[in-house]
Amino acid sequence: MPWTSLRVPASSANLGPGFDSLGLALGIYLDCRFRPADSLTIRVSGRDCDAISCAQDNLIWQTALAVARDVRSPISPIELEITNQIPLGKGLGSSAAALTAGVVIADRLLGLGWKRPRILDEAARLEGHPDNVAACVLGSIVASAIDSGGAARAVRVAMPAQFGVAIVVPDFMLPTVKARAVLPDCYSKEDTIFNVQRAALLVAALATGAVAAFPTALEDRLHQPYRAHLAPGLNDVLQLRAPGLLGCALSGAGPSIIVFYERGHEQVCDLVRQVLALQGHDAEVLRPEIAEDGYILQPSS
């Protein structure tokens, strides 16, 4: 049987004030090749490959099975080759990329013919929130929400050409479950208004390239203050100011940090690494391009 290739980008969610609503697709990828087979075979290579299961409990395969159950259709075993570039447990949407891959693979194998909005809807339902998977599906910057009927809605915005992003990846992990557990059940009216204002400002700034909106547009009171003790150096990073530095934010649940800067000022990214070094942590600086298209599916030789 012929192979099909699938490439799904990493993602950074929240972007400061856009908690569970804003995401950005990054040119760091989960690559898969798959085809029907007599029995399930999974081979894994690339970054953190030892942490990716080659058994029945592999997240991509389990997601494909979940889709098959949802549509009440049997799905054949597959031969699956995974090449991973996305750091695991670092706030770069590795699970969202795997979920998206599983939904796309199921759609292909079952002949469902789903368009991207339906792929997104299914992936968001399985993930529980739409921000990361919306970026995986649509690419670039995405604002997303779950409507009153439970369906995912998302709008894609192109990244301004004069803006660049970097990801500073520290040498420790922060499980999403742990990062979510420290969040309060309720927020004050003041903090809620604070974030609504800045999330709106951030979307407008990213849509128009308005430099003057930063760093105010990246401020947050809903999640970063509560997670700061889990990410050493975060408070100092958020206060960094330098020419060309638009601002920083925790990437997803962390511990990675996304850095927004004006192109030509790439050196500001090293300031974040230096702050983490003062906390006793090494860090890797990644400078990916924006993944403009979301996932890419195509026949493979």
C-alpha cells in the first residue's frame, strides 16, 4: 500500500493574556508516514523519541481509534513512522500535534472527507480546549473559542512580517497537569477586565503590526502569576525591556518562553537565556519561522 505523509507544526498557546484562546503555529514539526497494515507497527525517531510509545497506547493511534469510535466505523491497523522535532513537556503543543495527527490519519483511513473546520472541531473536543490544535490545523496566529453548542470557532491572522519569534526552552519539564492545578477556580472582575483588554489589544497589534502596543499587549493576570513559582526566572523575564524586544510570555503551560521581537534584533532572545542561567538552568534558543499553513497532508513514495 502507498504511504501518506503528514506534517503537523508545534504551537505556542496563550501568548500572554489569551488564555486558552490564542495560539501560534511554529516551524518545528511532528512528521508522520503511514499506511494500512495487517498489524499495528510504530517506529519513532527524532527528539525525545524515547518518551514516545511504539505500542497500542501511542497518542496518535489512540486518537485515531477515538475518532473511529465517534463515527462508528472500524479502522484498520497501520504502519506508522514518526519523526519528531517538538520538545516534549515544554509547552510547545506536542500533545496537540499528536492529537491533530491522529484525527487527520483517521479521516484519511476512514474516507471521511472532513474539511479543516471539522478536523479542528474534533481535535478541540478531544484536547478539551482549542488554542493549540487551532494553530496546528490553520497555521499562523489563531484566535479560537468553543461556541455555546460545543463547536470550535477559529480565525487565522497573518503574523506581521516585521515581527519575529523565538522560543527559549529550559532544561526542565513542567507537566501541563501540574501547571493547570495551580490556577484558581475564580478570578476578580479587575483581573478579568485586565486580561480582556490586553487580549483584544494583542490581537489588534498582531493583525496590524502596531509596535506601540507592546509590551502592554502581552501582560497577563490569569495564569502566569500563578505559575511563576513553577518556572524559575519567569517574573524577571516578563520584566525584560530592550530595544527591539516586544515582550515575552510563557509558552502554553510552560516552562518554555516565547519571545516576540522586531526583526533585526534577534540578539534580545539571549537576554532570556541569561536570566534562566542566573537561576541555574541551561536553555536552548530556537528561532523557528511561523508555520503558515497548519498541517500538510500529501502522498509519499
